[in-house]
Amino acid sequence: MRKNLIVSICILIGVSLIVGAGTDAIAQPLRTELVNASDVTGTFTLILHGGNYFNDVHTIAFLDSEGDQYTFEPYAPEFEYRLVKGLSAKEALDKAQHFVSTIDNCFWRSQLSRVLDQNSKTIGYELKPFYNPLCYGLSDVLDVSYRNKDGKVVIRIRLNPVVEKQLLGGDGSSRDSGN
């Protein structure tokens, strides 16, 4: 009986490793690195995520390089983001900067990063807002990750758990709900 249990556990672990390895091969994580605005060239589709109400801390902008093999897609309902296609680098950066800097009165500065594929080729950019740390306890409130699934770059945007807890009132209830 004990031998069967050990064999079953080993089989489950083996299957889990095989399935996990297959998943990583399908959805590969991508990395970002800081860049200067003067390095941004080309034509872009601008993705404006958030900005749906005043002080929407889910606000961030992405510049998806047009004409390459990749398409950026936020992991979010379509009503949470907007697309503006065919913009020059300057137009895209100007619109992105205006978007991230005017939604929240705690806006401090923005940070521009390039998104790199597995071969360290730039495939787009992220313009992330940073906030006055007195407002949310820290300046970088968003956790953003990128995964490449066969040319579709899936973008996950989450609030930092510390900020999320603060905005929900610490007990999971919204501050605005009157609970």
C-alpha cells in the first residue's frame, strides 16, 4: 500500500513538471528596462489602460510597435483600455504622458521602459506613473508583467498588494461603500 502511494505521488509530480514546462514554453515572461524618450522611434499603437475615473490608480500607457510580429493585449475587459493606432513616437509619447499625468492628483512623475522579447529586441514601451509616496505609502503602485504567447504579449496589471489593501480599507471593504 505504501509503495503504491509513493509511486502515485511520483507520477503526479512528474506530470506536474511536464505540464508546467509546457506552460512556460507557451507563455514566456518578458522583461523591461529603463530607456530615454529620445531612444523611442517608429510607429505605434498606443494602449491607454485605466483612466476611467478620477484617481484611477490602474492608469498606465503602452506603446506597441506596429509592423512587428507582436501584438500587445492587456489582460482586462475591453472597456478598461483604449487603442489609438498609427501614432509617431512623439505623438504616442505625448498622449501617453498627458494620460498618465492628469488622472490622479497625486501624480509625481512617469517612468519609461522598453519591453524586450526573448532575444532582447525592443517590441514596445511602457509609460508608468509614479505617485507621491504620501498618498499611497509608496510611489510605484502597479505590478506589471508581460508574457509572450505566440506573438501576443499579454499584459497583466495589478495593484501592489499594500496599496490594494489600503484602498479597500484594510478589511476588504471599499472606503466608498460606507462599510
